[in-house]
Amino acid sequence: MTDPLADFLTILRNGSVAGLKRVRAPHSRMRGDILSILKKEGFIEDFELKKDAGHADFHITLKAARTRQGRAITCIKRLSKPGLRRYVGSREIPKYLGGLGVPILSTPRGVLSGDEAKKQNVGGELLLVVW
């Protein structure tokens, strides 16, 4: 695994496209923070951390939207990659789909959504965007 975050996003993307109700992903603090933001923004129903014999996994319940595609996560993209990091200031945080997309940043104050980073006037690494 050279990019664990990209692998995590692939698990979410594939589960959403396949129409699965639940998916599992390995535990990490950053993944937990991202899942908290996705839950707050309404892209997933819930998640919980389960530990089995020293190994911890997130059990994620995906949300089915009332759209033609039948899923809440239409697109999830990794923006900053290990080979090319993208950093933005608090005034440079982009909007996606006219504000419908949610950018997620890694800031000195933790992992935040784009709106929350603007409110706290902090910039950071632009990790991903989801809509």
C-alpha cells in the first residue's frame, strides 16, 4: 500500500457503486476523522470501530440516496497525492459543483471540511472532494 487514503476512498467508491449497505475498512485516525465529516455532511449513515484480536476495522453503513443512481456518494476523488501535494490557504479553498461538493482538508487543527476550515480561517492540504 503506497497510498492508504486512496485505498480507503476506493473501498467507499466501490461499495457505493455496487449498492452495498455495509463496507469494512482498516482503522486509522485520519480515516475516522474523514468518516466523521462524511457522516456530518450526510454521505454515510453511520460507522463504528470494531476490534478483533488486536486488529481494528471500521464498519461503515453507506447511505442510499433518493436519486437516479440510488447512492449518496456519487463521486469521491483524491486531490492531493503522494507525488503531488496540494496545499491551499483559507481564502483559496475551492467550491465544487456550485457548493454541493464537500472538500476535506488536513489542517493544523485536524481534518476539517472546507466550510469549517473557512470559518476557522485555516488552510492546509486539500485531501479529497466528495459529492
